Amino acid sequence: AGCEKEPSSYMWIYILLGNMLRGIGETPITPLGISYLDDFAKEEDVPVYVACLHTIAMFGPIFGFLLGSLFAKLYVDIGFVDLGSITITPQDSRWVGAWWLGFLIAGITNFLAAIPFLFLPKSLKKPEEANNGKTSFALLENKGNSRKMLPPAKPKPRKYFYTSLKKVLSNRMYFTFLCCSLLQFSSFIGFLTYKPKYMEQQYGQSTSKSNFLIGLTSLPPISIGIFLGGLIMKKCKLSIIGATKFAFTMSFLAYVIALLHFFVGCENHVVAGMTVSYE
């Protein structure tokens, strides 16, 4: 009778709200952070700064996989049950690691990392303003007089969200870049999501070792590639057309190399009733 009704839990609501808050907290870093760098850095230095920002952002998943590898070896109820009474091992399919420790440590680390942002100035001088900071008082006075002679400006019409969204999506260059980014991130996320499970099933690896290998072999090369891409753009001073050709060439080479994954694998496991008959 106790098996007829499965126990229900509403903990997923807390996970959902936590991820929503995390996304809100990440917003100022990635899109607004890039805009901040683009506004207050020299034009030739922006690619390197943006590359550094993305490179550092990749260290999070690296440490996440390494921590996940460590926590997967710990039982999920660590600190609440006697570990000596646990009869299963991490190699057992019924084993559940202490996944919740990752949220706890990442939350504390994010809170501590956000404190330095409180000391950033509200606004910075742009490079042109820094070089031409000393402006004569007469020039400023003439500007003030000319402003007084001009008729008062008409109030700008109020813009609504859908108007701004339509204007952004009607930009062909931005829309093309958006579609390209969606395709790239979709493949990248699928790769990171399913490759550890594939390694567990095909190569007989534990969850802990699979996460460790993914974090060690996949993400550091990506970080290096992002940084080198920004460095090449700065050294070669690529225009938007040159940057597009550079991105297309690198993406095509990555696609060709990724095709080699089709030739890597093991034979399917023998499963009675699925791959072989019961006899």
C-alpha cells in the first residue's frame, strides 16, 4: 500500500527560484559588463578585455565539474546519516551524490565575489575625455550661451518594450548573430549535458570520474581559444568583415574536427530482450 502513492516533494520550486535569482544576478556581468568595457576602454583593447571576461567565465564550469566530481563521491545525506551503515558504493547505480553542496558553495562564493563590485565608480571618463580633460572656461561658456539660444527640445515619445524589441530584432546583423549563438550554445550545452552520461554507460566510468574528465579536457581548451581569439583580433586589428571571416573559418574547422566523434565509441552492451534474445 505504501508503494501505490509516491512521495511528493516541492523542493524543485526552490531550485527554480534559485536559478531565477542567479540569472538576475548574472545579467549585470555578461551583457552589461561587455557594454561597460566597450564604453570605457580603448577600441583596440576591447577584444582582449571581452576575451578575458569570457575566459574567466569558463573557469566556473571547470571548477564546477571538479567539485561535482568530488561531491559525487559523497553520499547525498552526508551529515544526517551514519555513513558506516551505507552498504552501496559510488559505482552502484542507486548511489546519489551530495549534489546540493555545489549550490551551497557556489552561492557563498558568488556573494563574496559580488562585494568588490560595490566599490566600482558610477561612471568613468572615456579615453577621449581623459586626454582632453582640460577644457577652457571660455569654450564651456560659449557652449552654455549657444544652448540658451536654441529652442527647447521636444519631449521624446515614450518607448515601450515591444517597440524596442521590434527595433532590435529588425536589425539583420544582430538577428543573424543571435541565431548563430543559439545554434552554438545549443550544441555546446547538449555536449556537456550528455557526454558524462555517455562516458558512464559506454566506458563504465563512475559519475565522479566522468565529471572530472569532462571538466579537465573540454573547458580549458575553450578558455584558451577564447583568449587567443581576442588576442588575434587585437593584433590583426580585424574589422567587422574580417572578424566575421575569422569566426566562420574557426567554426568550420571546429565542425570538421567534431565529426571525428562519430568514429569514437564502444559496442552496445548485451541486454537480454533488447539486443539479444532471452535464449
